[in-house]
Amino acid sequence: MSETCDLLVIGGGINGAGIARDAAGRGMKVLLVEKDDLASHTSSASTKLVHGGLRYLEQYEFRLVAESLREREVLLRNAPHIIWPLRFVMPHEPSMRPKWMLRLGLALYDRIGGKMSLPRSKRVDLRVAPHRGVLQERLKTGFEYSDCWVEDARLVVLTAMDAQERGAKVLVGTECTDLKRSAESWTATLRNTDGERQVTARAVINAAGPFVDRVAKTALGQGTPAHLRLVKGSHIIVSRRFPGEHAYIFQQPDGRIVFAIPYERDFTLIGTTDQLYVGDLEAVRISEEETRYLCEAASRYFTSAVTNEEIVSTYSGVRPLYEDNASSNSTVTRDYVFELEAEGGAPILSVYGGKITTYRKLAEHALAKLGKVLDMPCEKWTARAPLPGGDMPDGDFAAFLWRASERYSWVPPEMLLRLARAYGTRLDLVLGMAVSLDDLGRHLGGTLYEAELRYLVEHEYARRAEDLLWRRSKLGLHLPAEARQAVETWFAQRP
């Protein structure tokens, strides 16, 4: 007899994890399956921002921007350890958008979401510190506004953890290879390293991101009625280009914008691109054209040019956008769209588009859509529910860090900050009963000890070294080759 559930969610990116969490919290029996690692595709390849999307105002996406700004407040409150405010500086480039347009757009951005906790926009003088000497002398004036930074892959993992703690089952490294439909249910065949199993579900949510059409064809024998536009976004990581904790947003001659953001203390993140993608979804890589574009985009503004030799790492992801017949890839809507197929039997809901910032609202809307054809709980609850590690009084990370430094005075400050940012109030579970670094087990390099690896395997679904080095953390950027190899060996030798 096969296992049964109310809802089978296919896809362990931000949308799938968010839907699984919401449904589990409503009391539904939920199974979330991901064929690779959580956030291993699009959701770990973002620009790491929780933002309203200033540039979407030019495309008249007022509802999306307003919703995104309101959700920025919700997420900042519920996950203050992995989400924090960031000020963005936009130099005025006289040959592009006029000053009045920038002022008007930012004034609308400050107000369209309602009452906000973050500082409003203002004009800045680029001829003084910290911008003087960083930006080219021709740039005299700019505008500064607020948005937020997010550890994107950790957001996905924490959302999935919360789903599991509320009763969902989360299976990584598990692919749905077949879906058979009856009037009342779906029978799914799941495959992982242990073999195959069958699961029966009242409904399926197809949140497979760029693989959404592949899952739809498995279920229905054809793709969904909606057309998908796959757009690749790539980023380069270079050595730190400027002091301070602000970011820059650079306008480009083609109408697009490129961010330059402080990244992992020692680096600057530059991105993103918008390139139509038709290649292998399992082998998404930055192209020479994209690398050149990003280097040139930043070099138009920085005093010294950004060159290929500075690049220490890159990453790319494919965004599964709903085809709205926009003339360019950068203006295709980032709003989310659902396709519900319920006439041939048990329902299947496919999810298109969306952005990290609106994933919680997307989940609510997806379940509301499914609720039109399926008897299910309808109470909303996620708006004031902290994610694991985010249950800090008043969302005050600085106060939490101070208390942690008193309790764990034996932990080096740099290490404690990294652990507190990653795990928040779950820090106690990572460090356990340790009273010295020696109690944390083997030292693998940098600020990484065996106790953290054990925690990630037991609580955060980590199975391989790359899960830890590039998604649960970005230690892959900081650890030397021998330390990365030590992590590989640890995972390979784990029972």
C-alpha cells in the first residue's frame, strides 16, 4: 500500500518550500520532493535581495511593487538573522534617466507599499566620502534608497525546515519520475538512491521552477497551456571594490540596471544579466558575453575598470518567467501566474514566475487557487510566524548578537557573527554544550568545525560538501583548497 498525503509539492526552491510550509501549518499532510538539493537551481542564483523592484515601476507593475514592499517588511520581521537592511546608491548618469524621473520614481517607491520601517530615499553628493575616489569624477549626484539583503538559499532551507517542523515530510535527492491521475488522486513514483516508492496525493503542486513544463508533461502528457520564457541571470564575484556597507545600482545604456553589492565581507557581487536560455537546464553557466557585459557595466561607473582577472567566482540561474510577450527579457513580468488543471481528475497546479520577496504571498495565493477545487483549510497564518532562528525579541539582531557574545565568549568574534547570521536563535543547537573550540570536534579550516557539519546533516538536509560550501554557507569562497577537500572527505566518509 502506497503512502498517502493531501498535497505533493514538486520542487524544493523558494516557491515549493513556501507552499509546503503554508499548507503544513494549516494542518494538511504535505510531502515536498526535490530531485537535487534545496535551492540548488534558481533560488540560490538570485542577486540576494528582498526588494520591491524599483525598476518594475517603469513597467507599470504597481501591484507587484506594492506587494513586494509590504512583503519586505514581513520577511525582515520574521527572519532578521538572514535578512537585513541595505542602502542603495544610484548615481545620476546624465545621458540616461533624468533627475526628475529618478526623484519621482523614488518618491513613489517610498510610499506605494504603505508605512515602511526603513529610511526613505534622499539625494547624495558623490564628490565626498565614501563615494569620492570610488566612482568616476564625472558622477556628481546620486540618490540613495532602502531595500534588504537576503541569504537566498538559507531562506529556502529555513522555510523547508519550518514546513517539516509543522508536520510536512521533506525529501531531497528525490525525483518524481511518473504521475498517474484518477478522479480523486494522483499516484506519484518517486526515485532516490534507495530505489523507488509510490505516493498517493489528493493534489499536486508543480513548483519545479525552470523544470515546470517537464513535470507538467509527466503529469498531463503535454506542457501547461502557459508558455514559459526561460531567462538566464548571471553574476560575477570580484575582490572588494569599495568600503562601506552600501550597494550601488548602475543604469546601463540598454535601459537595464546592474547592482554592485558588498558580499561576504571580502568581495563585491556584480549582476545580473537577462539572457534568453535554451540550453541544458542541468548545466547553466555564465557565458563570455555575460561576463563581458557585467565587467563593462561596472566599469562605466567605477574609477578603475573591472577585468576578468579580478573575478574569483561566478554563478548563474534560469528564471522561469511567464511569457507575456514583452519585447525584451528584462521587461518580462516577474509577477507569478498559476495554471490550474482540474477538469480531467485530481487537480494539479503549476507555478510560473515569482520572486524571492513575494514567495509567502505566492504560497497563500496558490493555496487559495487550489482551494477552489479542493476542500482544504483556508486560514492564513504565515505573516507573523518567524522562520527557524528568527524568533528574536523585536527582531533585534544586534541585541541577540550581544547576548550571544556574552554567553559564548570563547568563540572568536568573526566566527560568532557568521554562525549567528546563519542560524539565529538555533545557534545553541549548533554549539550544543561546548565550552571551548575543542568541544566542537575536528577543525576543518577557517571558522568551520565538525559540530556545524553534524548540525547541517541532521537538521538542514545537507548531503554533500557543495551543499554546505555554496548553499548553506558561502564558505567555498573563503576556505583554501585543502579545507574544501577536508569537507569533501568528511561527507564521503560519513556513515
